[in-house]
Amino acid sequence: MSLATFGPVGVWGSTGPQAIAANPAASIAALVCAVLAGVAIAVLARSRRGAPVVAGPASIELRAEPPAVVDLLTGGFDVDDDAVPATVVDLAARNWFSIEEYGPGNTIIRTRTARPTGQTLQPYEQMVLDHIERHAIDGTLPTQVLTTGTKTAAQRWFQRFAKAVTAHGQQLGLCEPRFGWRERAAGFALIAVGVGPALVVADRAGPADDPSDWASAGNILLGLALVAAAALVVGTLRILRAGLQRATPAGAAAAAHWLGVRDFYSGTDEFADRSAASVAIWDHHLAYATAMGLARTVQRQIPFDSEHDRHAWSRATGKWRRVEVRYRTIRPGWGVHPGWLVFTGLLAGAAWGAATYGAIRFVEFVRRPDVTEYITLTAAQERWISLGSTAAAVIALTGAVHSAVRFLLGAADLFRHRQVEGEVVRLRARGGGEDSEPTYHLALDVATPTNGADDSILAYRVRPNIYRATAQGARARLDVTPLLGYVRSITALPDQ
């Protein structure tokens, strides 16, 4: 059966649109294939996690790895923005230039014409040095001018820097690509295994005995198989994305040592307020503390780096640990008031429902005798009308289901709330422009010294007054709805 024979609710029959009847057993088999392929992808991803990393004992002993590579090792084998100012401080400690401070907010870099002897620079270190010397006038420049252009240009610059750091880590035998060509080939083969059967079952489905019986068991199971297949494709492509690294045994040992050094640094709390110019006193220790996210003043003074939106350090458990902040979720209506979600869900659901009905009935309309008297359609035009109506009906039905889910979530959260408290690890205003307000986000780490928490945190979307009522690094208590994460109120808490 050709796909061109499908109508808005099934296939095109001699008397108009007709529902298909997918074979239930075949649909179950397709669904099982998609689910098993997803499980296989999860097993593949788990098998390529690399050597486990456990923090070693607290230590002040420094190894030979440069600070940018240490950022890679202690950042989950992903290069963070902290690596750039850490490299700047490291180059100053190695006498490629000097960092000087003349009063609050006036930090300058003074370049040198004489190169240090017996030293060679890695490509990413040369990138930093070239950028500094390019901006220097008469051998000096304020650190505030160390930007890398527009947002797009800055992202490209950092991507080149991170790629070079990762390549150095690989040369040192500390990390390796998490997925090679074999794993990628296996991933795409599993996509074919999961998606192919669902497409075949859909293409082989015949017309239903009842032209309007589109909600048969076989069709529902086939729909689930297609949804599972789509999720498989998205998930696999995300898992197999390029650039992911994993620790080698040597890398795990090195990361364990450097995590011990980080614990030592954070225990002393010596570097949080040190300026970049204090490299003359602290030497390489300041560079490594910067790479580990512990020298916040340095990070502010050297705007090569902006504090990473997604990667953060939290001390909610009593020790510094790295967390990942997520700002998006597939959960409809996250951060929206439940009452508004109920209201808009009803309106949007009604509109999408009407659009679905209209798309389904459009083909019947154009074939009515009083219409065909004035409009003559060829077989090809009828097929295109059928396909277009099918696409419109599917899109509208998806919108209706989405609106129904929003309505149900809003209704479930309308009179419920709970309290959560912890450390505010990120405050972000994202998007917005001249004619639009940004969206405000607050990420709260709810871990405690006696209760560990997930290292992945979903940020709450909050109102401007909630956003301005606290500060990053402070402790706060939020009154939130359990499903939608709508923050009703915030209370500042004293530090523990």
C-alpha cells in the first residue's frame, strides 16, 4: 500500500477517507523492537562511561597537568569556561606576561617582548596569548577588554579552545572519545531496528471494516510504537553527540588526585576573594583554584570567561561538588501558574480540537457533489489533499493532546504545594530583548550533608520579584507546586 493512499484518518477509499486497521500482533512486535532498541542504546551508553572517579585524599601536591586539562578532569571530562581564565593566570605564573592591580576594578596585563626560555605552549595556550597580545596597546591592556566578540563569535572561539584542551587530554592518555565509529554504527543500526518495523507496519496496514474505526487496538499500539521510535531517534542522537569524553584508567587516577586538591583548596577558603594579580604570591596554585571554580574574583576580573549557565559548583552537602543545571524540560507548563494553565488549556484544547475536526472533514467537503460541480480534482490533486489533511489533522491532534495534558497538570496542582529549601546555585535571566521580558530562572540544590541529591538540577522558572528576592550562593526556602514547579513564594534562610 502506498503512503499516497492515506487519508486524514486512514486510507483513501472509493467513497472517501477510511480508517486503517493495523495488525495488533505486528504493532506489538514493532513496539517491542523500539523499546528493546532503546534499552540497547541505554546499555551501550552505560558501558562507555569510562573508569570511575572517586576523590582522593585532600592534598596540596600539584601534578604536571596544566590548569585547563585539570578543568577537564574535574569537570566531568567536559571543558568549562573556567579553563580560560585559569590559563591566563597560569601563563602569568610562567612569566609570559604579568598581571597587576591598580586600585579596585583596575586590573591590567603587561605583556613582555622576551619569551621565557625552555617553554613551549599548547595550541589552546597560544590562542589565549595571541588574543591578549592582539588587544595590547603599548604592551598593556585592562583585563576588561578581554572579550571574544559577539555571542556567536565567542562560542566559536571557546569551542576551538575546548577542542584543543580535549585533544591535549587525549595526548596525555587521560581521556578518550566516549563513542567511536563502532558505537556510532551500532547506534544507527539500533535506530533502524527500532524505527523500521513501525514504518513497515504502518505501510502494510489495510483498510478497516468500519471506515470510522481509527481507534482500534492495533492502531493505538502502532501509535505507541511510532512514538517510541521517535523518542529512540532523538535520544540516540543526543547520546552519540560528538565531543563526549570518558576517563581512561590514568585519567581517573589523575582526576581523583585533583579532586583531592580541590577539597584541600575549598577547605582553606583562601582563593575565593583573591585577585588575579595575587598570582605573584600564589603562583600556580591560583591558576588551579581558578580551573576548579574556586577563585570567583579572578573569574570576574578576566572576562574571557563568563560563569557557565549549566555547570555549577555547590556546597549544599558541606563539600564542593559539581552539578549540572537544566533550564528546559519536556513537562508542559513548567513554572506556569496552575490556574492559568487550566484556563489556557481549555481554550487551546477547544481550538486544536476544532482544527482536528476541520482537517478530518475537509476532504469530505471537497468531494461533496455541490462542490465538485464547480471544482474538478485530478487523482494526483486528491492524493495531495488527502496527505495535507492527514498532516494537518495529526498536528492539530497533537496540539489538542498537549493542551489536555496542560489542563490536567494545572488542575492537579491548583490546590497543592510543598516547601523545598537549599542553596541557590544559579540565578539566570535568559532571552528577552527591546520589546520582550527575559525569562527568570532559579536553580536550587536541595542536598544536605546527610542527604545526597541528584547532580542534575532542573531550574525553576520564576517571576521577577522572586528572582530579585535572593542572591546566588544564598540559602532559600521555596513554596512550590509539586508537578508544575510554580514558585508561589520565597523565604531567605541563614547560612548553615
